Amino acid sequence: MTAIKKIRKYLAANPTGASSRILVRFVLALETEESFLLADLYRLDYDVFKLALELLDEWRLDRYYTAKGQLLDMALHLSEAEPAASK
């Protein structure tokens, strides 16, 4: 299973967790080429951190285009659902 699919499953299972919020911001930053504080990745537990690094590696590969779109849709949905106060 690719990191993109693993993160999508992780976000679906943990939509409101602190790690999910970091991953959502990370996905959106990758897609929009916006800045992202690497220090935020260090807040993730080690397994999720490794997954984020795998995502970074996969993100550059065009063959995962469909999976990227599905993950991006989920990240956008979760970012819109997040209360404005926690941004």
C-alpha cells in the first residue's frame, strides 16, 4: 500500500486528531507549494512521521495522480471542517 493510501486511511480513521491536522496541512502545502514548518512534522509520533516522509517521496511521482487527488479531497474536506479557532 502506498503512503498516499495509508495517510488517506489514517485521516479517515482519525479525522480530528492533532496528527491528522498536521498531515492535512502538510498535504495541502505539498499541493499548493506553500510553506510548511518542518518542525510540525517533528510533533508527529515516529510511525506517522515516517509515513509523512514516505508521502513526500511519493508526491513527486506522476503515477499516483489519482490517489493524490483522493487524498487532497480528504485533506480539503477536513481542513474546511476544522474550527477557525484552531488554525
